[in-house]
Amino acid sequence: MAIPLLNIKNLFMKNKIALLLLMPAFHVLAQETIKKDTLQTVKVEGSRKSLKKSNSITTNTTTMTSHELLKAACCNLAESFETNPSIDVNFSDALTGTKQIKMLGLTSPYLMITEENIPSVRGASQAYGLSFTPGTWVESIQITKGAGSVVNGFESISGQINTELIKPINDIPFFLNVYGSTDSRFELNTHFNKKINDKWSSSLFLHGNTRVAKNDMNGDGFLDNPLAKQINVLNRYQYYNAEKGWVSFVNFRYMNDKKQTGEINFEPKRDRGTTNYWGSEINTERLDVSTKLGYVFKDMPYQSIGFQNAFTSHDQNSYFGLNRYDIKQNSYYSNLIFNSIINNTMHKFATGLNFTFDNYSEFVNTNPYSRIDNSVGAFFEYTYDNTSDFSIILGGRLDYHNRLGAFITPRLHLRYNPWNNGVFRFSAGRGKRAANIFAENQQLFASARSFEILNDSGKIYGLDPEIAWNYGLSFSQKFSLFGKSADVGFDFYRTDFQNQAVVDLYQSPQQVLFYNLNGKSYANSLQLEFNYELVKHFDLRTAYKYYDIQTRYLSGTFQRPLQAKHRFFANLAYATHIAEKGQRWKFDYTLNWLGDQQLPNTRSNPVADRLPEFSPSFSVMNVQVTRSFSSTFEMYIGGENIGNYKQDKAILGSENPFSTTFDTSIIYAPVFGQMYYAGLRLKIK
């Protein structure tokens, strides 16, 4: 029995705003279902923008659709932002090949990263968690700058990234993606979908990747990328009853990830714990179980209730040379949300309760650290929207945390459209978080630095919680230029830290110091954008970003290390017209230029192991060509860093990795050089 598409559309469209607050997954489901129904009669797929910004929503949010994700290989979530100007992507170290993202100049711990509105990358998974979600699983990504919604918690400071996975009700019966690259990385993704009956659907996602060969392109004796294996399985079920207003998701996920890196000649069984050769292994096992249940009141379609629950077990065992770091985290998250209106649909509200439980067990060299964090909170968020030129979201939450105490989190978002296709937005909000200093700075274990915590009066490793205010103003304008669509925009955000867990790499190249902020710390971010359709199906996307990020350290006030003050981004995308049989060519080119970056202090090292105060500027270029042979089969080839720019002296002390000058963490540019890849996608509809 086919699911009644028109009934779904009517039910969801009546309650679009309520469901958007309740569970963005429900909203996306409705939109995708409506799209599928529309495409049966009108084919407009080729004209859709792969990056979407709406003038009618209150927050400064960009949606990356599945079409945007196909512009690059997007092997995992960390690699999905290469063509997005709002997110900066950098390598975190010279060994693991892990890509780190930043927004508004701040690293990912200051972002709230959620999967279908449930917190996902946090705590133990901060260093590598973005690489645990395969790109083919992703349906869309919503990127919100500035303070996020109070519905999602109190930890967001610089923004929120929410990932929507492919929904079982919309998925095709079979999908296959095969990928291989010149750095010996190979991946296989298969999706199986089954419509169990008219209300139940199920999807099984299988992902495996491996890197089997040793590469040392810069000749320093160390692997440029780790030998790696990952198995990742997701089984999800969706229940949908349009007539009675019920929607439910149940997810089961298991992931096992293994990495080996270090010197070319390092053999774990022989050399672990010795000074024969320097090496590292990072083994992670993770289990996730989550449920979501939503109900739309049949007689009151503007009123809904949702209940989210998630359990996570994360177990990482690792060593870096003679440094050992293990972390286990068991977490439970629960969120109850109620949405309704006040008098009419121009006045809406969301209210509910959150509960979070985290049990951490860490082992740092010879020191054990264990703690249990739990918090309970209540939130209320009011939305006024006159449906034309003005809307405001005013929210607040009251939380009690066993370590952070009781505190209030206010958030404000405002939108004003002064004229046609122009929109101003303003946001302000406060965030508070406990910094997991070891999990968030794991790249520093692959060095000779000693770890020292200078404070002991706080409740998180002796430190106080991080507290920051974020303020932002943005403007965008769509217009026509020479008969083609164009848009310009700017946004400016400032983050002021009232307290911060300072990570000090300026005091000595043999130390990393952690202490509470004593002075000012702020991050100013300015972004200018210009986008233009040069000719039909040929789009230009550009952005310039300026960052002024400074912190008071023991030795003075400096820029945040390894952060370019100036960045320029450009993307060119051309696609031929879709032929009747679905045949098409697509070409994508992306340029990232980074200005100089202040480097950590190495002045006291021997001359051979010193770095300048600032790195040189450089650019990285990526390309991809995709050929669609039909609506079900396509092949792609691409290249990353085709200009072959490589950082000089990526590893300090590589000749003697057990010396006091050894450091693999000062990475400002690519290490591997040129990398080319190819793959294919097969769909059975």
C-alpha cells in the first residue's frame, strides 16, 4: 500500500513551523516528501541551488543540500565543508590526516554539532568524531552562525551544525559508492532500504574504509597519512502514520576505527613502548542508540510534542610514542519538547526539559581522571513572525549542572526585511561549557611537550567552566545583474570570553599549559560574500574572511595560533543541461587562499628545529569532474591540492623523535601534497 503523499503534505504544511522547532528531521522529511511528489509532474532539479539561504527565517542559517555534498568526494562529515565559505577546514596535525573545522575563527568544541538535533560530536569524540559519519549517509547540513537555539542546550557559543541523515521513507532500495585515491585510501558504501509496510520503513547503511600503503611524500621518515581501517554500520527504522499524526525514528549504530601512524619502519608488535621507532595507534569503538517520537495533534495542527533519547558508548585506547591516552565516555541524553501558539500562528512557543548524563574515565600517561557530569534544564522559546518583514526569537533556559552549578542562558535572534530580497539579522546569546582539555587537544600528545594545569580550584581538571557571549549582525541582498541572479552579503560576529580554558603554546616549546583566563580573550569575525550566475548553469561563489582573535597569555597578548587573519574562498561550478536520459557533465573548482598564521613559540629550540613567528601565505586548489551516464549511474574523478603546496618542516625533530624538540602539532598547511581520486555511484530506484 502506497503512503498517501498528499495527506503527508497537508498535515506537515499546516504545522511546518511547529515541527521545525519540534524536530528538524520531521520538517526535512515533509519537504523531501513534497519534493518527491512535485517532481512527478515538474522537473526543476537542475535549477535548484545546492546552498540555500532563506530570507524568511530568523536565524543566519545556510543549508547544504545533497547536491552540494556531491561537489567533492565527501568521504566523511569533516570533508563535507570544503566548498562552504562559512566553515574553515584545516589539518589538525602532521600524522593522523584528521581535518579540523572552525567557524567564526573558533574550533569545533565551541560549536554545537548535532545529528538530527541530537548532540553528536562532543566530549571524547571532539578530535575525530567528524570522521565517524560517512558523507553518503548525509541528506543535508544546516549551518547556523552565532548563538543557537536554547532548545538544543547551553553549550553552543559560535554556532550550530546539524546533520540530517537520509530518511528511510525517502530512500531508494539500493545505493553503492566506491572510492579510491592515490594516497591508498579506499572506501565502500552500500545502502539498503526496505518498505516493510505502509507505515514502517527501514534502512541499513554499511561503510568501510581502509588505507593500506605507507606514504612519505616529504621524505621526513614519517607516514603522511595513517594506515587505517574503519567499519561503520547504521540500521534505522522509521514509523509514519500521517492520518493519526505520529512519526518515530529508531537508530542503532556501531563503529570501529583503527589508525596507525608514526615512522615508516614502526611495527606496533615490536616497537610499542620502546624507543626503537616512534609510532602511534588510535583505536576507537563506539555504539549509539537513539529514538525520536513525535505527535501532531490532529484537531490542533499547530500543536505538537516530541521526545528524543540517545545513548552513546565511546571507548578510545591510544598511545603517541611514549605518551598514553585512553578515554571512555558513556552518555545519555533526553529532550522533551512541546510546541504550540499564543492566540494565533504569528505567536509561537516551544518549551520543554533536557537531561544529560556523561560518565568520563581518562588515563593520561600515568594519571587517571574520572568524573560524572549531569545536568537538568528547562527552556522556553517565544517566536513572533508577521510572515512578511519581521520576526524575533527570544529564548532562555535554566539549568542545574553538578559541576557548573545553576545558571541562565539567554538567546535572541532578530530578522528584518527592509525591502524586497534584502534581510538584516541580529543575534546575541550566552554559552557555557566544560572544556575537556585532553580530548580536545589530542594532537599535542604527539610531541615532547609536558602537560601542566596551573589551576586547581575549579571543578573540571581544576579549571573553571568556559563562559562566552556571542553577538552578530548580518545582511544579505539578492538582485539581478546583467539579467543573471546574484547576491551579496556580509556578517560580523564577536565572541567575548568571560572565562576560558586557555591552551598556552607560547610559554615554551617543551610545554603546553592549561589555566583559567586572566585578562581579555575575544574573537572578531568578518565575512564578505558575492555570488553570481555567470551564465546558465555556471555559478561563481566567493568570500573574503577577516579574523581578529586574541587571547591574554602568561607571556602577553597574542593572536590565536594557527589561525589565518585573512582568508579568501572561491568556487566555480558548471553543469551541462540534463539530457532526456539523465546524462550530464559537472565541473567544480575550489580555491582557498590563507594569509599568514602566527605559530607557537619555538625560539628556545636549536636552530634546526625553530619555526618563524608567522607562516607564509599559500593557496590550495581542488577540482572534481562528474559524469552522469543516467539517473542511476555516475562516475567522478577529482584532485585535492592540485597546486602541490606542502608545508616545509611539518614535523620538528623528525630526525630524533624522542628528543625534547619533537612536535607534530604545528601544522598550518597540507603535508601530503597532490592527491587524486576516482569513484562511482550506482542507484537502484
